[in-house]
Amino acid sequence: MTPSLPSTSLSFTWADLRPLTDTPRTGGVLRTVPADFQVDEVPLYLPSGEGEHLYLHVRKTGHTTAHVLRELGLQLGLRPQDIGAAGLKDRHAVTTQWLSLPGKAERRLSGFSLPDVEILQVSRHANRLGMGHLKGNRFTVRVRGAEGTAALAQTTLDELTRLGIPNYFGPQRFGLGGLNAEEGLRVLRGESRLRDPAVRRFLVSSVQSLIFNRFLALRLDRGLFAALLSGDMAKKHDTGGVFEVQDAAAESLRAARGEVSATGTLFGRKVKPLTQDAGALEHEALDAWGLTPAAFSSRKGDRRIVRIFAEDAAVTPEEDGYTVTFSLPRGSFATSLLRELTGTDVDGPVEPAAEEAAGFPDPLPDPALSQEDL
């Protein structure tokens, strides 16, 4: 059932977030085996072949990125800050991505061994790979046991390609039962006893994500997904430029053509809240938890686009369902597209992400740079 209003629950469920359309879904099951969910990182740049940093292209199954980085550090005698990754990938998939190490590690690399982790390519580059240094991800997902046909999936996918996809944060941000967001609220209210700065930052980012999801769900509820309000900060899809909307009617025509989309505020000291009509909607999202922008002064803040577009999307019929392939830009979650296709629980087990926040290789990035961890 489509929710009448966005939920204020701290625990994540897709049923609480309004989908884009009310069209029939295919149903089906994801991740029967790890190979049913394949994620290939699309790098922002490829290693040049020269430089002081060693670049590894790896394929892994059954490991988080953080676990692979931790093992590399332990086995090769490296410090956490010396190892780089552009995005975080979860264990419940077959994934490929680039990692970077100090060049001195090359002589010990032959001794590295971890089951179900394969080094596909070794190269060199001038700089360490940093979080967010990727263009996006390419997904190949098998949907088994679908009641609807592949033709129905293709029809829905065509509609998503035309209209765009709601850029919700997925459950990885919120933890089991919403515990990350719950503790994040305690941090913001000065009630938390946690002292680790990286964990506290991550928990606050969970609340940022919670508010963004509600803001986006409110836009969908009021027919504002592909439209703009006065005071919106809109983003151009071709250049990435951001501008304040003054003439909502004129800019909404551009939004309807897919040229620009609204952004939501990930509150922090360096980001100005929305104003005018868009600001009123944003305050409505904040008010659900009794918060104000000033509560987020410990974070830098960012803007996150409310709508994304899949590229190279296609459906292939299978005997017991279908396979869907698509590419998404960085910072977006494949499950936002998959729930529109299937209408089912599209998430695997939620990892204890707050525990990873204090580990390898960096403190977790701002939510705008968070990658699909599936």
C-alpha cells in the first residue's frame, strides 16, 4: 500500500517511503546466491601506469570493502591511512572495485591471500585513491520467482528512464531497527555517551539521511518530484551546476524535461537551508523530529539531488524471472530502482555500519558520497 504521508519511524522500511508510481510490480526475490547481485565500480579515472601509489583492481565475494582493506593492512603491514578506496561495497554480492596502496607494498603483494578475493589487475598512479573518486556503479541483478513478466519489468524500467528515480538513502544508513538514527538523534541533542568522533559523525549522517528521505517523500506525495518550488536549489544534470530557483514555473518546465532536479539539504555549517516555498517544505521534514539546521553544526553539510537517471538500462528474460542491468551515478542506491520494479523487500542483511565508521580506511564519507553498499 502506498503511504499517505511519509513515516516518522527511525527504522527503515521501503513501505514507509512513497514510490514514484502506483503501477503493478513484478515481485520476485533478489540475492538467492551472491552472483545474483553483481556490482562493478565505474572509476572516475583509470590509473596512469606510473606513480608512487599501487592500484589494485579486485573482485570479491562475501567480504565488505572494509574487511578487505583491513586484511590488506594486516597482511602487508600498512597503516589504515595509507590505503584508499573510492566506495564501500557490502558482502552480499560479487563486486569489483579499485583500491590503492603505497608503492612499497608491491614487493609483499604476492603474499596476500584472502578467500574469494581476486586481484584482477595491478597498476600505478600518482595519487592515493580517495573516497568518492568514482563515476558510479554498474549493476547486473537477477530477479528470481517474479510473478510479473520481464515485459512488465521493461515497461516500468522505460518509465523510470524517462521520469527518473527517487534518490532515497537505503537502509545501510540507518542500522538494524533504526539504531543508528536513534543514537544520532541523541548525539544531536547532547544525550549520547559515545565519544569516538568518526562514529559520532556517521550517526549524525544517519539523521541527515532520515530528514532527506522524508523531504523527498513529501515532494512525491505532493506531486513535486519532477517540479521545482521557489527557493529550491536545483542541480543541472549535464554540468552539475547548482542554482537557486526564482521562477518556479519556468524552471519546472526544464525539470519536466529532465534537465534539472531539486536538491535536498544535508544540513551542516557550510550549507544554507532552502528558502521560500522549498524552505517551508524542508522545515516540515525537520519538524518531524523537532530539529533545526543549527543542530548540525558539527557537520560540514552538502546538497543531494532528489532524482537520478539510470543509464544503459535493460531487461533480459530468464526462465524464472529476469535480469536487469543499469548504471547509476555515485551516491545513489540500486535498491531505489529495484523496489520500483519489484515492489518487494529488496534489501539484504543490514551491516553494522556504525562499527565500520571507526575502522578502515577513512571515517565514512558525507552521505552525498555514499555508494550503494550491496
